[in-house]
Amino acid sequence: MKKNVFVFGLNHKNRSIIEETFQKEEIEFHSLLDFEDVVEAESYNFAELLEKARDQLNSFDGSIDGIVNFWDFPATGLQSILVKEFDLPGVGAKALAKCSHKLLSREVQKEIIPKHIPKFRGFDPFADDPLSDINLSFPFFIKPVNSYASFLSFSIKSEKDFEE
């Protein structure tokens, strides 16, 4: 009997990839939410997407054997909740946050391999004097708490760079 695996926003391209990679005689892949809902939306209502995904899974007539995805937010967050709710293997929300949130990730890394982690600080960019909270020597980088491929990462070599 085939295993039923749900894939967030499964499109034709990714269906081809997974069907070439896995034994399609053993696994039936199903799209969980539409590609447009999880990849191409201009904005995301996380609660609505979660409810829509739950409804889709609950109305499925068969076993639910796995939930996977190719995408980042919101699919990773939705997946971390759903795998727990449906008692499936997967990364929970706490582990996801520790891996994807830059500051939390650095804190975990510092606990495990402190000699290999550069100095870092979190700061409130909306504070009256955010540079005073950083307390690092130039140069340093500013990165958002969550990004892809260092998007919105800035090299800061001076106070002028910081202000810009």
C-alpha cells in the first residue's frame, strides 16, 4: 500500500523532481495548499493558511504518512505545527525557530561551539540610539532575524554605514 505524503505548494516542476527521486510506486504525493497560497501570495494570513491545511488533511480519505515542503515561510512554520498535530516525523516549532531565527541560532551555536562563533548582538533598530546597544567593534554585519541568501545583510564599517 502506498504512503501518502503531502507537499506544500506542489507544482509540476517539484512533482517531477520528487517523483524522479523517490519510488513513486511506494509513495503518492499530494499537494498541500496551492502554490499561489504558499509561494506567490503578496501577503500571508498564517492562521487562515493553517486552518485551510488542517481542513485539507482532515478531509483526506486515507492515511497521512508525511508532510514535506520545498519552501520557506510560511510553509516551514505550518509544517512544524502540522507534523506535531498529526503525529508525524518532522521539525517542531521550537527547533525551527532555533534554526531559522538568526539571533536564536547564534545563541545555540555559541552554547555548543563557543570558540567558533564570532561576537554578535541583537538590537532594536527603532531605539533612540541603537548603535550604543550593539557594543561591537567595526566592521560588523547587520542581518535580519530571518532571511534567505543574506538578503538584507549589510556590512557596517563605520557609524556612517550604520546610519545609512
